[in-house]
Amino acid sequence: MLPCQDNYATTFDTYPSMLDYHKTLSKESNWHRCKVKDLHVEPLDASSVLCRNPTAFAAGISADAVADTVEKLGLALRVDGKVYPVRTTAYKTLLDRAKIGGTSLPKLSRKDLASVLNACLAVQTSDALLLIRDEKVSAAHSGDVKDYSVLPMDELLLVLEKKMGERFPGFRFEGGYSDHSFTSGNWIFPDQKEELLGTYDQSLRYYGKTAMASRLVPGIRFLTSDTGLASAKVSAMLMGTQHPIHIGSCIAVDHRHQKKVSDFGDALDQLFAQFCDSVAKLQSLLSIELEYPGNAMTRICKKLSLPKKESLEAIAMYEMAYGGGPASAHDVFMAMQEIPYLMKVHHTPEAKMLVVEENMARALSLKWSDFDLAKAVSW
């Protein structure tokens, strides 16, 4: 799979490889500011003139990038006399610059869609900030300095590494992921397990969950996007199970209001200070007894808008395993962790899985007794 293709993704086994990748990405990315009204969209489908004229594109645009766009979004963007294919990640931001939206737009032919976009772009007086990367326009952000702040991913990684070194010496990189929408990475803090999980570990052992207590290790997940998908954020996690457990505490620095990489560093101090509080919330679930755990799990999954197919599958697995009778809210929360694992098995896109994990973490703040009802719930 080529980097110019919209579905390109890569993984990292080491932190240096992840950092080097994003240093190169930052160096080769072109942030271009222009007037929205000067943008011109052209159709790029099999019947378009552009498709038959590869020399019309800006220098460095390959036939592979053009062919991939024909199969995907089917649009090109003329910027200062140069034509670039448009990546699917740029579609929403391009609609935002044109100040239009709606479910009918994707149903239009590429020629008609381009005409609608051009008519709306032409009457705008604002600026645009384009991200041109890997041979395509990857985003069309607002060009107002107060509306979008560029936070280079390699610089964020360096700040994160520095802060972890100060607070969690001995931290270890567990793996990373990157595609055209976002990048993410996981780290664990094995040397701080007693400090961060000591009391929770003792509680787990008290309730007979020795195997789980032995496996769990504190850690974090880093996530960022410069195509408008997400802010720069870091979340408290528990590693060691078949899928990382998001435990709620999260800091996020939006790409807005003239934010800087240093603001991200300051926010990390806040997350690290709150880590033990997040673990305490999870620990408190051990003492909450549910009379109807299957019903409670169903209601909570529905409340949190978790995917129906995987939720029902996880609920069935839990009911088969626990055999009926009361259970703790902690048991149910852990059973819910099957949902992202099942999503992964079903090849769900990484971006959707991350959203589901964040939604699941909200369960730690719910009043569980409100969901522990005898009456079954339909979905």
C-alpha cells in the first residue's frame, strides 16, 4: 500500500521509528494559506478531463495518487494554478469552508458536487489553510489564526517523551499507529505500578481477582490529528489485558485559539496528577453490587451509544460466563471491554474504535443503580 492512497496505514514497534516517521511527515507537509474564494474544485472521476490528462497536476503527483482519488472521493482542487487530488479526510473541512452540508451532497455526481462547492466557495470572504501531504490535499482548515493552530506531531511526541521521563522514569513504548486521519501511541509505566495501582491491586486480590491484578499495568495513550478528526490528547489507560482499558482521565488541547505545543506539555502535568483519581473510580466499582448485571450491562451499553452488534455479543458472552445471580459493577465494566476487542476482530476502523473506547470510559461516572432493574431492556 502506497502513502498516497487514502487507506494507507502503518504501525510502529519502536518509539524512534514512530518519531522519525513523523519528523519526515512534518518536513514534507505543505501548509498553504489562501483565500477560500480562490479555491476551485474539479471532478476527478473516470469521465473527467483531468483523469485523462496527468500532466495537469502539480509536480510530483503520481498516477497512483490520481487513480486512488478516482476510486475514492473523486475530486481535485486547483490552488494557485496547481491541481491536487483531494483526500477523503479533506471532504468535511472542504464543506466547512464552503459553509454547506447535508446527506444529499455525496449522492451527487462528481461534476454536480464540484459545481455546488465552487458556487459556495466563490462567495466566501474568509481564508483557508490547506494541508497538502502525500500528493493530496488532506485538509482544508479555516485560515484564521484563531480557528486553527498547527501542532506538529513530531513536536508533540518530543514533549510527551520529556514529560514522561520526568514523571515516569522507566516508561516503555508499547506500539504506535498512523494513517491519514490520525496517529496514536501507547506507553506503559511498569516501575510506577505500585504507586499508581497499589490500592486497586490490593482490592482486586481481596475480591479474588489475583490474575487480573498481576496483569494490569498503568499507561497512557497519545492521540492526535491534523486533519480535523481530533485534538491532541492523552488518556489514562490500563494495559495488560487483551485490549487496553480506557479509565476516563483525559487531557485535550484543541488545534484552536492559537494553542502551542507548550500548552500540550502543561496539560500533561494535569493528567498525570489525576491518574490515581481515575484508578479510584474504577476501584469503587468493586463494591457496587448489581442484582441484574445482564440488564444493567445492556442499559449502559445503550446509554453510551456503543455498537449494537458487538455489545449484544459481549452481553451474551458475559451472561453465559457468569451463570446468573448478582455481580459487581466492576465485573460488568470488565465484561464491556470485550466490545472493542470484538470490533477489532470485525476489522472496525481504528478511528471508530477509539471513539467507542472513550464512550465506554464514561461508564465509570454513571450511577450504576439507575441501570440495575429487573425489567429487561429491548435494543
